[in-house]
Amino acid sequence: MILISEVAVDVLLVLLVFVSSSKLHISVSGSSFSSIGEKQVQLDGEVESLLQWKSTLMNQTSSLLPSWNRNSTNGTISQCKWYGITCNSEGSVTELNLAGMGLQGALHDFNFTSFANFVSLDLSENKLSGFIPSQIGNLSKLTHLTLSNNLISGLIPQQIGNLHSLTNLWLSFNQLNGSMPASICNLTNLISLSVRANNLSGIIPREIGNLRSLSALILSSNTFTGSIPSSLTDLTALRRLFLYENHLTGSIPHDIGNLRSLYHLSLYMNKLTGSVPTSVGNLRNVTQFSLSDNQLSGSLPSEFGNLTMLTLLSLDSNSLSGSIPASIGYCIELTYLNLGNNNFSGGIPNELANAGLLEYLQLNDNNLSGSLSSSFGKLQHLKVLILADNYIEGNIPSEFCSLHDLQILSLRSNKFNGSIPEEITKLYQLRILDLSQNNLTGLIPKNVGNLKKLLTILDDISTITYYASEDVKLNMVIKGISAPLAIFLSYNSAIDLSSNNLTGNIPKEIGLLKGLYMLNLSHNHFSGDIPASVGDMSGLESLDLSWNKLSGNIPQSLTSMDSLGFMNLSYNKLSGKIPEGTHFETLSWDGSVFIGNDLLCGTPTINVCKGDQNIGSTHAVEKDDQEDANERLLFYGVIAMGFVAGFWGLFLVLLLRKEEWWTAYWRNVDSVAVAITRHNKKKL
């Protein structure tokens, strides 16, 4: 019995173990089934949210997502195969990229709470409107958020600071307003931050220095105010800093040189004051440096010469003074240098010629003096040279004429003297030549027709621009008005030699320049005839030959210049009849175009041409004959009225035989007779 009992106990223990293990297996399986069910609910929620958002899009754009629909064959749905969607191994959406689809709808209609596994969201370059919902802060795994180039408005939600995994945040080119939330500074993993071209205002958060991983900070084209936070110089990983086109005030941080990784710095079009810190010399990796259109003062640090990687230096439109540092010549990679609209004085350093890659050099509107060095001839890549509105004197160096890529040469309003170098006609790429308001003498080079770029109307108007933010501009007198000439517009060819002491004839070869838009030779001492070949300049829209000593007739060929919108021939010694032409007459309805030419005749002057005098006499005779005919008609009319009055009046008087009527009758007869007599005396 004991033996049997022990066996029974063993069997019982085995049964208990089996039962326990079975229960445990059942419990684990139940948990697994529960987990699978939850995941399926999550996936179904993602599908429903995507389809729901698609249904809110405008009809013409929702059709751009044809793959976003339910599978009608077996009732299953795999959103992972839909356009723009990437899933993880479990089938949950991790990336949504619908950039550039042209979608129209509201961003806030998107149910962000359904996508806990989102890693990347790119809805840029669409037409999405509405606001950024606060629920976006629940996407704790999100690393890339790109909503640029849409119509999104409203505030940036504070909850965006909860996205601690975020490395890239791009909200540029929208209509966001309000201030930048300080919570953004909690995103310590952020590498790039761009809110460019919105309506954001207020100050830049002082905590911006917390973003130590930041490589690109782009806050440009908003209305931020206040000073540049001092903590910004703690961003030692920063490579691009764009704060341009805001309302920032105060000075540039003195330790900005700490940003040694920086290669692009743009602070232009603000209200920054003070001097340029000498620590900029530590930015040895910087390639583009722009502080233009501020209120900076003081001298330019010689430490700029340390920036040997520099390709663009733009400091124009400030109040910088002193001399131009010769050390800038050590920036051997420099291709664009603009120091215009400042108060620089002294001479132009010869060392600039060491920057042999220079293509654009603008030193206009300063107080520069001295003469130009022949070393400028070394700048063989130069396309634009603008030295206007200074006090530079001496001859124009003939070495300029070896700059075969030169397209714009503006030396206006200086003290240059001597003659225009004949070799200047070898600048075959030249499209704008402005030598006005100097003391130049001599003749216009006869080979002016060799300027090949002006022989035909230009169609390569984009070749003159450098960067979109650095368009080359200069002032010129266009159609009688001094105004900025935007080079990238179609009005991009001109010759202005006005306000000098040039003499001689206008060469007939100038008529070869059919692509020229503007020609201004006014306020000189040119003599002789206006060449008839000027009428061949089919692209000319502005012609000013006023205040010279030109003589002879106005060429009839000018009347065929339909493109001409402005003309001034005043104060010369022109003579003869003014040519007639429908368009030509519209150029001077008040006669101001021809004033000061006393020997001109014809419309619109008051002078009658000799050939027109006989025609005038004939018109006078015809007028007198017409007046005589009118008077004869009046005479006979009076006689007829007298006859009618006399006959019927006599009849009535005899009929009625009333004395008072008889008296009245003869009184009327007397008045008619007097009227006839007076008329006859007048005729005699």
C-alpha cells in the first residue's frame, strides 16, 4: 500500500506540473494575443487618419494620391505601399514625405496623435494652410520636421520644444507670426533650424546658446528686434548664420570670432551699430561675409586679411571710414568685393590687384582719391568695376582695356581727365560704359562700333548677377532722370559720356550699336551734324544729345525709331524743319525737346519754315473768299426779308386801313432800309 501510495504521489506531482505549465502557456499566449491586437489597432488608426486627412484635401489635389485607398479585393490594407510612406518592420508608419505634391488643405486637420512612431515628416513645397497643432509635440521620436514653402500661419506652438529627438526643423517660407518660443532652445540635438521668410517678431531667445549641436541657424527675412544674443557665440559648431533682413539693433558680439567653424555669415539689412570686431580675423574658414545695409562705423579691421578662404565680402551701405586695408589683397580667393556707400578715404590700395580672381569690385560713393594704378590690369577675371562718385583723378589707365571679361565700367562723377583710351573699344563684352561727370577731353573713339556686345539686343540678362542677394546695381541717368539701374532687368546696356569736355563729331560708327538701350552725350562740346546712322539704332529707348554745339538738320531717320521713348536735342545749333512722324511727334508735345535751337522751324515750334509761307498765303486767300461768300449770303437774306415784310405789310395796312398800323408799318420799312444801307457801306 505504501508503494502504491508513493507511485500515486509521483503521478499527482506530474499532473500538477503539467497543469501549471499549461496554465502558464495559456497566460503567455493570451498576453501575446493582446499585444498583437493593440498593434493592429494602432495600424488601423494610422490608416484611418491618413485617409481622413486625404478626404479633407481639396478635390483637385486629393487625386494626387491615387495609391491612398482601401484594397477592395480582399479587404486588407497596407499603407506601407502607399506613395510617400515608409514603415518599420512592424508595419507602422515612420516617414511621410509628400514634398512638392501641390497639396491644398489644412495642416491642423492631420491627426498627429496617431503616428507615435514618426521619425521624419516632410510636407514642404505644397499649399497647406492653417496652423501647427500643439499635438505635434507628442511625436517624441521625430528627428526631421520640414514644413517649408507652404501657407501655414499662426504661432509656433510651445509644445514643439518637447521634440527632444529633433535634429532638423525647417519652417521657412510660411506666414507664421508671433515670437519664437524659448522652448525651441530645449532641442539640444538640433543640427539645423530655419524659420526664414515668415512674419516672426520679438527678440531672438537668449537661450539660443544651448543648441550646441547647431550647424545652421537661419532666422532671416523676419522682423526680429533687439540685439544679437551674446550666447550665440557659444555655438561653436555653427557653419551657417543667417540673420539678414530683420530689425536687429546693437553691436556685433565682440567675440564672434569664437565661431571658428563658420563659413557663411550674413547679417545684412539690419540696424546694427558700432564697429566691426577685430575677432573676425579668427573666422579663417568663412567664405561669404556680408554686413551691408547697416549702420556700422569705424575703420575696417586689417584682420580681414586672415580670411584667405573668403570669396565674398560685402560691407556696402554703412558708415565705415578710414582707409581700405591693403591686407584685403591677401584674400586671394576673393571674387566679390563691395565696399560702396561708405566714407572710406585715401587711395585704392595697389594690393587689391593680388586678388586675381576678383570678378566684381564696387567702391562707389566714398571719398576715395588719388589715381588708379596700372596694376588693375592684372584683374583679368573682372566683370564689374564700379568706382563712381569719388574723387579719383588722372587718366583712365589704358591697362583697363586688357580686361576682356569686363561688362560694366562705371567711373562717373570723379575727376578723371585726358582722353578716352582708344583701346577701350576692345572691351568686346562691355555692355555698360559710364564715364559721365568727369573732365575728359578729346574725341569719342572712332572704333566704337567694335563693342560687339552692343551690336545686337542682349538676351543673356542673367549673366551679370552673382548671388540672388547680391545683385549688381548702379545709378545712371535714364530718360533724363537719375535712378538705380538694375542690371538683371532688360535695360542692361548703356553709354553715358555726359558732362565732360569732349569735342569733335559724333562718329557715324555709333549707329552700329543696334543693341544699345541708352545713349547720353549731353553737356559736352560736340559739333557737326547728328549722324543719320543714329536712326539705325533699333534698340535705343533713350537718346540725349542736349547742350552741345551740334548743327545742321535733324535726320529724317530718327522718325523711324519706334523704340525711342525719350529724346532730348535741346540747346544746340540745329536748323531746318523738324521731321514729321507719328511716333516722333509724341516725344515732344510741348516742344521742350527742341528748345534752344533758334533756327529750327515747324511743329511744335512757333517758327514757320520758308517752304510753308506760300502755303500759308493760299490758306489766307481761301479764308477771305469764304468770309465774302458769307457776307453776300447775309446781304441777300436781308433783301429777301425786306421784300416779304414790305409786300405783306402793305397788304395788311390797305386791308385794315388803321392809322396806328400804318405808322408801325412804315417804321419797319425804314429800319430795313437803314440795315441795307449800312451793309452796303461796310462792303465799300
